[in-house]
Amino acid sequence: MINRKVLDVEYAEEADMPKMEFESVNCPRLTQRSPPDHVGVVKPVDIAAMGAIGDSFTTASNALSTSWFDLNWFPGVAWSMGADEGVISAYNIMKAIGRPDVVGGSVGVGDVGANMHCNQAVAGSHVQALINQTYALIDAFKAELNETGYATEWKTVSVYIGGNNLCDYCRKPGPNTPEVYELNLRAAFDVLATIPRVIVSVVPIVDGTQMCPLMGPFCHIALDKLCPCFISSNATERAITLQGVAAYNSAMQVVVNDYNAKTGSDWAAVFQPFFAGLRVPEGKAGKAWFDRADCFHPSAVPGHKMIGIGMWNNMISPLGAKETLTPETTLKCPTDADYIYTAKTPATTILAGRGMRVGCVANAAAARFGIDPAADVAALTAALQATSRAFPPSYRWHEDFTLKFLLNLFDVAQELDQ
């Protein structure tokens, strides 16, 4: 039997790694209200159910494991859907500040069916399995909300998928190319687009190659078989893997934009960028982000906790103001003026939600540029891209609407109104 303590001298020193402790969400509960009909003005307090699809990151595989002899799912601590008491996750934050009866969170240890609720992720999944998870999620929503609630209540879905495809991409590109990834993501989105009253958050793949220098020999031996591309010592293979990460994340944004364009006022998708630029610390502080068993999956603390905070902060931040997760990121407490921001959020709603006076400024913008300031973000962006009058030639359009752009627009309009 391999003695890990001999292979990895730091393993014996991991007793001081962060441990699970009961934590509470120290944010005030939002004022309850009647839910709106338009996705662009949905607030956290309007959400009745949360769901998720994906892979082992969302099942919280091995998050609390200490060796290869106690590997398991720990969905109760999962970053997006963990519902165990005292866990900081996007679900528990929503429940603490929004509707106390929000449903869907996963609990406990293992996959015994009943504990997963609306967390329909499956460890080891590739993007090819996402469509079946989506069908299972619809069934789970209906079971939690009943048919009437499924049709009338607002829901969120988080999507994180592709890591297992990228594990093999540098050596087996065929079934794992960005084109194959996008094709299968679209197949899942065809089904997601049938869900009424939902906001879908798509989370980019993190750069997994950064975990390589944090591993001891034991984890390298194991992961060389399970996920060779992320830990390869071959510079060409690492470069191919990073190209794959970027291509997958780009495909996500294209799919999000396409499905926003083809869906109505009760559906929206959002690319939540917080995870893409994460750089974990060096040394022991970095090792603490990964579980002790396989050194690959996020640990419960700080791993899943911090990812959940990053997800939550992005959900309540407008496009263009969504920040990258860092080890110093702290939880943002929303106010009654905040929304779950999407590309279908009205531009004036974004400004008003940030405490800005927009009346005369919006009217000036409309008069100067012939644009309806009440249009949603996507429509406003498309209209303004058709004219160069508002911005100097050096301005570079982003594929997604940015808050900086919106503020710049209204600054220009305000100057014209003076």
C-alpha cells in the first residue's frame, strides 16, 4: 500500500487546514413583495426555487474527504446549492436574505436521491450528459414546487460543466473540442429555454493548471490517470489545455447571448465571470482551497464557501460590474433596490438601483441619440452600437453590455442637457 505521508511530507502538516465551522449570513432580510412578471426586474426576494446542473464541483465531491478511503459527495456544502445548516453557499445566502421558504438546496452526504433535491449535477459528468441532467432538473422543480408553482414561480439555475472534458482535451481532442462542447451546451439550453420564469447563471471554467505546483507526489500520481491535462508537465499540453479553457468560456458567452435573443420576458441567461480569473494563493494558503483527498476538487472551506460568495456577488451585480473572485472577496449584502441582474434588466433600473438620478439624464439621452432609455440592456447596447456619436473612435465595444458603458452614456447625455 502506498504511504502518502512518505510521498507527500506536507500531508502530515495539514491538521491546521481550515475546518468546517457553523457560519451565519450576516445580511438583513429583504422586504417581501409580490413577484414581477418580467425577468428584468426580478430581485432575490422573488426567487422560490434554485437548481443546478453540472459535475463534481457542484456535487461537492470530496469537499470534506481526508483520504482516498472516504471519498464521497458532500452536496450539503456545495458552493451553489449547499443547504446544510451553517454553510455559506449561494443557496443559503438566498434563503437567509430572500424568501425563507425557497426550495431546491441539496443536503447531507452522498447521493441517495432524496438529498439532492434540485441539485441535479452528477460527479464525473462531461458536457454530453448535461441535457439529461436538464430533464431531471425540470422533474425536480415540479416535485418541489408542484405543477402550478413550476409555471408561476421564479427560479434560478446554475450551470458549471466542462472540467472533465478538459481533463482529456490535450490528449483526446475528438469528443472534447470547443465545437463539441458548444454543440452539447446548446442541446441542454434548448431544454433550459422551456423552463418558465427562470434565470440561468453560467459559470466559466477555472484555470485548473494552477493547482499543479500545489500538489505533492501522491496527488500527481493519482491525477495523472484521472485528469492528465490540468497537471501535465508538458508545456505544449498545458498550452492546449489553457486554450481549451478559453474556448469553452467563450462558447458559453456566445450561447448565453444567443438564447437571450431568442427567449421572452420570463427567461434570461447570464454569464457570471467571477470564476474565470481566480488565482489561488501560493503555498499552504493555496492548498487549503483544494480537498485533502485528491487535491483537485474544492475544499469545503475556503473552497466552496468562497466560490459560493463569488457566485452570489456576481448575481446581484450588473453586467460590467461583476468582479473576479479573489481570496480577499467578501460577501455583498443586497438592499431592496438590488436585482438579479441580466441582459434583460432595463438600463434605467440599473442606474436607479445604484442610487442615481436618471430622469432628466435619460430624457437627454433619448433626445440626443434617439434611443429609448427604458429599453433593456441588450436592446440598448444594440441600438447604441449602431452609432458612433456617443463615444470616441478609441472606444472598443464589448460583446456584453457593460455598466461603464451605460454610465458613460448618461454622463454624455447629462453634459448635453446642461
